[in-house]
Amino acid sequence: MTLWILGGLDPTGGAGVLRDRRVAAELAPALEIVAVITAVTQQGDGRPARSLATPPARLAAALAGVPDATGVKLGLVPTSCVSVVAAALARVHAPRVLDPVLRASDGGDLGASVEGLLRLAPQVDLITPNGAEAAALLGELPRDDDALLVAAGRLGGAAVLFKNVSGEDPAWVRDRLVSGGRCIEFRRPRGPEVDPRGTGCALATAITCGLAAGRGMLDACGAAIAWLDTARTRTYPGPDGRPHLASPELDEV
């Protein structure tokens, strides 16, 4: 039973594969974790982020065992890596979740593209865009349920969890899942805490852990959202000066 994590190496540890590993170790301790680095990034030094993609041949070799995965979570996939990753995903029959990373939260080009993400979309079971990512992928920011259903259909048939795309009332957070022809809303009061680094990575990984454990899409998304709402109230100062999600192993240090 193996959970595969593909994404960038963020040296601050707040996001990317290092954050994903921490989340998976907390939520799915019975699973072996295999992390495959698609790019090494430079972030958190006050300058726009930069990225160096893994050579495609090396990445293909690292993904040789992915067909045996129990679940696959994808983060940053540079455009130069898309063909290799798409070919690998086509051999996977386990749940596959894509967090469509386009840019670093601090700004800067990480080598990913809308075109590359659209090529990967038909190869996954769930996509988890925030508002900016949804607008980039779809050319618009859908608001009502009917528009969300139509928009999600343009992403290759995957379920889509639109993260807080309807923010008319700043006192509430509204995530909406389009799955199986339905639009389900996760609505709750917005907490007073600051937004820590890596919440998109953490949420997609938590959902993948739930799907790998056999939960249905709605249950896995709901449980992951509830977990993150609690987790984001416990943070610690990261080396980049931003709050990071706390982790059980950090509490023991």
C-alpha cells in the first residue's frame, strides 16, 4: 500500500513534497510514502520563486513503479515534465488528485503552464483549483452552480473542488465540489487565523489519503476540509518568515 507524491521541493518545508509527506504521515501512517521531485524550487528569500525541472528521462525512471500506487497526489508539474507524468498516470488505476500549481504564493514562474495542466486533467480523478487557478484553467471564475457544472465538464471529466470561488461574504468560506453531476457546497465561518503556507498542498494530500483509504469523493473531501480547518489554527513560524502548518513530529521536538 503506497501513496505516491509528485511535486516540487520547496526548501522552506512549508509546501511541496515536504509538506505533503508530513500530511500523509499524519493522516495515513499505514501507507508507504514515495515522493518524486518534479522540480527543485528556490523560494522564501524575498525574491520571486524560481524552479529547476527534473530531466524527463530521470523523472520517467523514478515513476516506473507508480502503476502499483494506492493513491497519487500531484502538485507542481513543469511543462517539460507533463508528457512523462501523463504517460505514467495512464497506467495508474488508483485515485489521482491534482493540485494545479501555476505560480508560487510569493510570486514567480515555476515552469508550469495552463496548457500542461489541461493535458493532465483527463488523467486524474479530482482537481483542486483555488480561484486564480480556476480562472486560469477555464478562462473565467465560475460563480453559480450551473456555471460550475458546465465549467468542470471542460476539464476532462474529473471531479473538481473549487476552493472558495464564491467570496461575496468575507465572513464565510465556500468550497464547492462538482462530482457526479452534482454541486455540493462546504460552507463554514471564516476563522480569524492567518493563512499559513502550503494549505493547497495539504488539502489535496489529505483528500488523496482519504480516497486511498476507500472513502468516496464527497466523504474524502469533507473530511479533508474539516481536518485542514482545524490544522490551520496551529501554526509555527517558518524559515521564510511566514506561518507554516504545524505537524505532529514538530510538536515532539
